[in-house]
Amino acid sequence: MSTATYQPNIDDIRAVYLGADDLKVAASILYNAYFDDPLFNDIFDVEREGYESRLRSAIREELNAFWDAKQPMIGLFEQGRLLAVACLISPDAAFGAGRYWHWRLKMLLTAGFLGTKQMISKEEKVRECIPAKDYHMLSFIGVHPDHQDIGLGHILMRGIVGLLQEDNKTEGVGVFVTLDKCLSFFVDGHFELVKELEVGQITGKVMFRKKLDS
């Protein structure tokens, strides 16, 4: 059966944390998810030759930084196959906009000075809008292009909510949304609009989901 016609059995889907061996497939899923994202188009200069390579390298470096910093990366698996992924930054992470010096160096080589500066500036601006002190940030979320529109995103959202409920420190989770087609997904996930925000040439929406009382 071809990959294009195959659809996973929702009952067999498991949400678990990614392992090191999953990062390559996760990077591929996120590359496809963010290829047309206006913010990434702007940061990595979609009109200039090599955009695909720059974006792919940047996502790979981001995931490696997440792994090194032990940040939560949730994957949806069916019989060992990774179908969707979400990457978050924890409230107590010495991570965020500062990152590590080696991450900055690799990102400078990948995205260039202006692109790296824009990425860091974006995160700082978004964080200034979040109506909480201790919270998670949803940095990436994506579903394999062959398995979209069958409910995997909503299963992933339940995994994110479960993570919030297990963390005594967090007040909720924030996200910066730049694609209008994604807004309904986050609204369905009980995210509320905080503020419209302009980053570079792009306007997006900062949204926040409060942690439910246990």
C-alpha cells in the first residue's frame, strides 16, 4: 500500500517524548510544516537561492539545541512511525532567546547575521506579550504531510495539555501564529488572542492557553 493512500489507525497512536533517533524524521516533518510560513520565508529570504537548505539546516540546529537543553519534544507514533511532533520550551529553561553560544554560531552560518538577529528578536518580542511569568512556549508543531486532516493535530494538542497539567510550575503555553489557516486549530485548543505583533515584515498573533486548574 502506498504512503499516499495509507492512513494510520487513530486508536494505535501513542504520544511519547522524542528520542535522539527521532530527530531526523522530526526535522523533515517540521521542514514541510514551515516551508510556506511567512515568518520563516522572511527570516531565511525565500527569494534568495538556497532557501530550502537554510531552512532545513536551521530546523535541524533548533532540534539539536532542544535536545541538548532537554526541552520537551512530543511525538505521535504509530507502530514506531513518527507522524507528528511538537517542540516546547519549559518555564525554567535557561534557553529561550539567549540560546547557547554554539547555537548562535551555527545559526549565524546558516541564516546569516540578519536572519539570526530576527529569530532572536522575534522570540523576545513574543515573550514580552505573554500574560504570565512561568509558562511554556510552543516553538514548533507539525503533522506529516501524508497524514493531515485526520485529527492528529488534536491528539498532539491533548499531549501538550497533558504536559502542562503535569508541570506544577507552568501557568500555560504561548504560541506565535503567522498563518491564518492555523488560527482555528489553536482557538479549538482553547488558546486566546493576546496581541497582534509585527516582526520584521510579518504580522502574526500571540496566543496563550491558560493551564486548567487541577
